[in-house]
Amino acid sequence: MRLQEGQVAVVTGAASGIGLAMARRFAAEGLKVVLADVEEGALDKAAGELRRDGAQVLAAVVDVSERDSVTALADTAYDAFGAVHVLCNNAGVGSGAEGRMWEHDPNDWKWAFAVNVWGVFHGIQAFLPRMLADGTPGHVVNTSSGDGGIAPLPTASVYAVTKSAVVTMTESLYAHLRAEGAAVGASVLFPGPHMLRTGLWESHRNRPERYAKERPRRTPYRSLDQWETAMRSAGHEVEFTPVEEVAETVVDGIRAGRFWMLPDSEHSDRQIRARSQSMLERANPSYLESFVLD
């Protein structure tokens, strides 16, 4: 797909982090951008910054876990611009789960799936029929993660399960689009290859009451800065990938029609090989034993 001035890109989770970086990158290419996010204050700030830079922007407060909210987003985007060419289902949350899986609060799973999995599905159903009906080239990018999308980090198992689901959903979407001979492509994004400074660590700030924890946390939430400090204190150097590089990966991948938006990484490649080999040999998943589970 060629990205051209005047096209329209819709990005969920666009008020900060990866989503905002993608929106900025699309705007730099001359696209009109639709910013969707559940956090109104941050959304207004992001939209204002883009407008001051000369971008044509539409901002909408959207809860991707609610089908009607995403359908309303599609109506708003098409009413304003008449078309959508790029859809980035990017909104995501950490679950806030702690302890072993059998100790998890069920609402941690319900909330994470509502946003990370149902949010992607809602985006597909709200936008794809109209994108296909237009008959023009388009692209859908669904944000996954190396945690789950490649191999699970057992200490963040809820998040990993949701991101694994995003990979399978996008593979299926790709096959369905190919079977239709559609001009719309699909890709799965693995942000990285290193850690990212995003608001994912503070997802609980936007947790709705309907998914509130049924029992209080045993330990306080830990911020990214606190996690980084703990890792450095333990002798582990932490590398970060600028979100702007992730946005560049997306733009390059759309232009190339690349399904796997997976940056080069020796670590990721080792995980992929180890997991694949374990499956081919019908062997136990020893590649998980390197993770500290306490």
C-alpha cells in the first residue's frame, strides 16, 4: 500500500506512547489522523499538539472494550473524512494481576481481554466492512507483544495470553482478506525490540468500575521507573526502544505489505527457535525455565 497525502488513519490508544507516535508519523506523511483514547485529558493534549504542527486531526473519546463505542468511532471517522485507509488497533492494558494464575482476580482477566482482545475485534468489525466496500487499498495493524505473541513471560501471564490471541486473530484476518482478494492488508505489530516507555505500566489509572478488583492488591503497583531501578540494582542493564522507531516500523511495514512487523532481535529469534523446537520435538517448554517466577 502507498501512503499518500489526504488518506485517513485511525489509531486507538492514541493519546500517548506507541499510539501517539504512530499518529505523529502518519501526520508527517500527510495523512489525516483520527485519535481514539479512553483518557480524555491526554487525548485533548495530543490532538492539540498535532494540530499545532499542522495536522488535520479528529479526536474521539472511545472505550474499545465497548462495541457501541467503537462503532460510533467508525461513524464519526467516516462522517468527518468519508473514508479510512489505515486502522491501527493499538489500545492495550496491563491486567494488574499478581501471584499465581489460580490466585488471580477474575476481573483482571475480564478487563485485559475486554481491551486487548475484544477491542481489536470490535475495531475489525466496525471498520473492515466499510474499508472493503470502498475497494481502495488499505491496511489494518493490530498491536501484539513479544510477551505472548512470541513466548509468554509467566509473571505477566494474563497480558501474554491476550497478546497471543491478537497474533492468531490477525493471522486469521490475513487469510480471510486474501481469500476475498481484498485490497486491504493486515499486519501484527511487535513493538520493540527493547522495552518501551509507555503508559502501559500505569494502566490501572483508567480501569473502569465494572472491572474493578474484587479484592485489594497485596502489593502496590510498580511504575516503570521503579521496575527499571530494581533491575539495575540487580545488575541487569535495561535497554529502551524509542516509540518513534516503532512508528517507523509500522509505516515501513505498511508500504512493504509486511505481515510480521517484528524488528530484528537476537533475543526474539532465540525465543522463536526455542519454542518452535520444543513443539517439533514434543518436548517440555524448557525455554520458560529461564524466567524468575517469584
